[in-house]
Amino acid sequence: MGETMTGKKKNPIIKWVIAGVTILAITLGGFFGLKAYENYLANKVYAPSENVSFPEFSVKVTKAEFKPVELPIDKESVKKYGAIDKKENCDLLSKEDTYWRAWDGDINAPWVKYGPSAYNICYRRNDSRDAITKYTSENKRLVVDYTITAKNNVNVKDVSIALEPDSGRKLDAQVDAFNANQFFELGAQYLMPDEYNLAPGPVYTSEHPQKYIPFRKSNLGGNINKGISRKGNIYTDIRNSESSVDLKITYRGQTRIVRITQ
């Protein structure tokens, strides 16, 4: 009789222990399962067509397009000196140095040698054509449009969106291939105003770099409230040798990668 009562007393304790172990196992399983899922999302490489999910919002790439680069070519220089793809015959031009009068504006002041001849500047134009042709043949413009949809209120300051090529090259850096290019705006073909009393002809300004940075990223603005979608855009020039570019989205220590291939 005593043994029966003791056994009955032990049964509830065993049941509580089993229940506690079960709850603990479920809790730990859920915790580690969530961590495993978060690691899966962090390590997954998304295709442009896939929806990229964060706890607070999602991102969808609506367009990832490679197209010809768009250089800031000065139309007036092209109109005056000919198309980029057609070189000039520089032998037809004078090899005499260019001249200018004294800066005091005195029309009786003597002419002073100023810079290269029309012949030499012509060769500079042809060199500029070569630089433009080379760059356009070796690069493409990548344009990425995307939409952010908020699941909850999102602080945009915590969201970072960047492009990273497989070469590791910094995409928002100055391009030096066009320094003193004579077909860019305010380049070597710039003509000084008449009041400076310069001799006719272009001014060769080899010391002036061309500020060409082929990178733009839209400003997402302020916070995005729950249920609101906001569009964004990012573009840059990509070399033909760079076979893939990652759209890297970072939010509060979490990262997602959308891989775009040429």
C-alpha cells in the first residue's frame, strides 16, 4: 500500500519534469531555428527578380539594365570639330604657336606666344577622341531601380544600399581617363571671352582635370511608414571585365546581396 502511494506521488513530479524539458526543447529549438533562418537569409545570394526580405521591410529590384555609357560630351565642340568617331586631318592646320595680347587690354600691346599650334591642338582632339572611344568600348552603364516596402516603420538612416563589383574597385572614384579631354564641357576647347583680347582659336588647358565620376545614388528621404513603398535608383559605369556586380543592402547589422551579372 505504501509503495502504491509513493508511486502516485512521483508521477506528477515526473510529468512536470517532462513538461519542463519539452518546453525548454521547443524554446531552444525555436531560438536556434530562427538563428539558422537568419543565417540562411544573410548568406543567400538573391537574383534580381527575387524579393529581398528584412524584418522591417522588403526590397525588390524592378530593373537591372546594362546600356552604353553616357559621357558629358560638349555638343558645341562636336559641332565645330567633327564627330568623335571621325578623326581630323591635322596636317591641314597651321603649326604656328597661338598668341595673346597683354592682359591690360591695350590693343597696341604686342602679341605673345601663348600655347600650342592649331596643328598640335588638333592632335590633342584626336587623342581625346581615342580616350572617349576606348572608354566607351571597355565600359557599360549599369542602372538599377528598386522599391522598398515597409512592413513596419523604417528609419531610412539605418538603410544602406551600395554597388560592389567582383573586382573590388571603388565605383564612386574620379575617372582620370578624360583629364584635359577637349570634347568635355569646359575642356581644352573652351574659348576665352572677347574682352580678354586673345588671339583667335581654342585655349589648351592641359592642367585642368575633368571631374567625371560616373556614380549616382538617389536619396531615399525620410522615414518610411508601415505599408508605404518608396522607389530608389543607383547607377555607375561597369567595366566589361567585371562579370558581376552585387547590390548590397545593409540594415542594422543585417546584410542581403542581390547579384547582377553581365
